[in-house]
Amino acid sequence: MDWCEDNDLDYVFGLSGNRILAAAVEDNADDIRTRRALKQMLVLRGYAQTDYAAKSWRAERRVCARIEATELGLDIRYV
């Protein structure tokens, strides 16, 4: 990320989830999970974003989450 920013390049990286990111999008995830169940849908997807800074990062960055609720549970991917 630092190299891309130092060289004025746009980038997208997939990120591993963790408890901090999960907590940051929990309200959105709960809303999607609840709406899917109430409407008895097979799947419902939504998106959220938050600012996050891992300890090894030199700056805070925007992280986007794709939140997918299915009958099997919740799947959240971060970029």
C-alpha cells in the first residue's frame, strides 16, 4: 500500500477480517441479516465502509465491506 501511494498509483487490496473491522460494520451487517430473514430471501447483499488503520500501516485508510447474508449465515469480504 505504501509503495502504491508513494508511486501515485491507485490500488485495491483484499483484507483479512478481524474483530475491529467486524465491529465497525456490525450495525450494517445486522440490518442486512435481519432484513433477509424477515423477507425470507435466499440471499441479501449490502455494502459498508469505514476508516481503519492496522498497526503496521502508516496511515488510516478507507475499507469497504461486501456483506452477504444467506440462510447459511453471514459472509463479509473487505477491500
